[in-house]
Amino acid sequence: MRTNISLKHINKLAIPALISGVSEPILSLTDAAIVGNVDFNATEALAAVGIVTTFLSMLIWVLGQTRSAISSIVSQYVGANKLDKIKNLPAQAIFIITSLSILIIIGTYPFANNIFKLYNASGLILDYSVEYYRIRVFGFPFTLFTIAVFGAFRGLQNTYYPMLIAITGTIVNIILDFLLVYGIDGFISPMHIKGAAYASVIAQLAMAVLSAYYLLKKTSIPLKLSFPFNKEINRFLLMIINLFVRTIALNVTLYYASAFATSYGATYIAAYTIAINLWFLGAFIVDGYASAGNILSGKLFGGKEYNLLISLSNKLIKYGIIIGVLIAVIGGLLYYPLGRIFTNDPEVLKQFYSIFWIVLAMQPLCTLAFIFDGIFKGLGKMKVLRNVLLASTFLVFIPILFWLDYLDYKLYAIFIAITFWIIARGFPLILIFRKIFIPLSKNN
């Protein structure tokens, strides 16, 4: 039976994945928006949320690659009609990754002060960063557990339950942010930045509990750990290692961007925090279609349906460009109201408005890069992703950033460098994909 790659079916996978994908940046955006409007030290608190979010994103993206690896293997076995052979793999993967997350808590908690000094944080911003991180880090294992379960669902061609879980977590986080940051007279004392951290951890715990419930009730995949390890565990670990190296390169980009912005002063890091979180939001919106590419490409590859794989890539290029343009247009229409959601500081807004147009202009380029990221993850070709990102980070982003910083472009330097980094990520993947699969489709 041929795999369905109609627009209707792609949307059936992509739209729930889009909604669930947006949950992570919304958690951070909610913290940023609410903390950025507190009655005292709002700019410093907003800067601290931005710095910690950057560091946590690095950790989540490094270890959260289990989702892509699990999804790739499961979807390929679904395509080959051999799901029974890897049913115990997700539980083993979850065990490995949550064990690592606990080690990271132990390894980073005592050194939080030193970690955020590396981001050029000092004074009140450093104090707030440490305070916020030492609470939020305890949600880390719950987040990784949820991400791994989402990978299993994606491999099974199901994005509906992850969407329900993500919506619930987002609602819990928003409600608790208001209650804990601002407090309720006579009931809850205002907790400022600590309240935002507690709200995120509780939301992450709620999502983990729901993830376990839906996986056990709605699928045949167990969560009980069993041995010996599945025969695919070595391929899984190799994928993780390649994605780990790739994600380190990704986070070198984010580290330098955040560190340079912080070095320019509190006004600049606050403006950067707003801009980069909106960039993340755009990325996660596109991630719905990247997820559809991931899910369907793995199944098509497993079933050796190469003609449909080429057709799928062509459709996703077209849809991706349309989505990127729509994001840019909507962002343009909401250009000034968006900034005022996060802060009323005129200096911060001035810096944000000066560079936000670059974030919007790069959106169509971002969609192509992210969609082909998803396709290559579905194919299990993590080595290609690793090499492309290493090249785009160290041969494109860093040289451009240092050069433009030398010219004193400040935030312009950061976002122009990110634009070229995105171009260097996306176009090579498109060329490599077509070089591999057009010949295979002709022989199909």
C-alpha cells in the first residue's frame, strides 16, 4: 500500500506537530513576557531569563536528539512492516537519556554561577540567572522524557497525542506564571523570577505524566525497561553521537550570539532575548512541517518508496516557502505591538525594532533549512547533518560574526551572521538529498 503524501495527510501530521512544537518556545516566551513586565528590575530579570533559556535550550537540544533518533528508527520499521522488532527500544532510549539528565543536574547545579559568567552575566543579571536556573534545571529530566515519548509517537505516524500533551503543558505554565510571578493578594506572595521557574517545572512534570499515560494507553509500546538491549541500540547511539556533535555546533552559534549581545549591555541582551525567542517561535512553527517530513521520509525510506520521497521533498519546499513568507508578513503587520508585549523600556524597544526586520526576512530561508533537517533526520542520515552544521557554524557564522562585531554592528552583526548561517545549513542539504535520491527514484 502506497504511503499517502497528499497535502491533507501532510497537514494532518504537521498541524498537530506544529502546535506541540510551539509549546517549548511558548514556555520561554511566557516567562520572558511576564518577567519583563514586573514592577522592579524588569530589564535585568528579562536578560536573565534570556541567558538561562539559551543554556537550557543547548542542553535540551543536545540530549533531546533522542526524539529524532527514535522517530527515525520507529518510522522506518513501520514502513517495512516490522514494528514488533523494536518495541522495547523506546524504553531503553528513555532510560539512557534520563540517566544522563540527572548527571547533568548534579554536574551543573553547584557551578551555575561560573556557567553564567561565561555568558558575560554579572551583578544582578548573574544573581537572577543563577536563581532562575537552580529551579528550572529540575524540570530537565521531565522534558527529556516527554521529548523521547514524542519521538515514539512520531515514528508511529501520530502527532495528535503530543499536541494534546503540549497544549496542556502550555496552559498550565501560563496560568502558573501569572499566579506565581505576580501573586494573589492574601493568598500567594509574588515570587518574581522564581515564580516563572517554578511554573515551568510544574508544567514540564505535567507533560511527562501525560506522555507516559498516552503512550501506555494508546500504543503497543511499553515503558517497562527490558534487557538485553535491542539490536538497533547501536544505530540509535551512533545517531545520538552524530546529533550530539551537530547540536554542540548549533549551540556554539547560540552561545556566541548570546555572549556578544550580553557584552553590549543589559539593553542589548534584553532586545536580543525578545528577538531570538520570536525567532525560536518561527522555527518551531515550521517544525510542524519539518516533523511531517521527518515522519513520512522515514516511512518512505523504510518502504523503499523513493519516487514518493522525491515528491514529498518538492511539496515541502513549496509549502515551506509559503509558510516562511506568511510568518514574515504576519510579523511585519505586528511589528510594533510584538515588542511592547515583552517590555515597555524605550531603549530596549529601540534596539529590538532596529533588528527585528532581519529576523522576519530570513523566515523563508529558515523554513527550507528546518524542513530538510527534518527529512534527513527521518532518513537517519545524521552524519550529513553533523557535517553541514559544523561547516556552517565554523566556516560561515563565526567568521562573519567576528568581522561585523569588529565593525561595531552590535545586534546587526549577530542577526546578519545568523542569516548566512541559515543559508549555509539549508541549501547544501537540498543539493545532497537530490543527488542521493533522484537516481534511486529513477531505478525504483
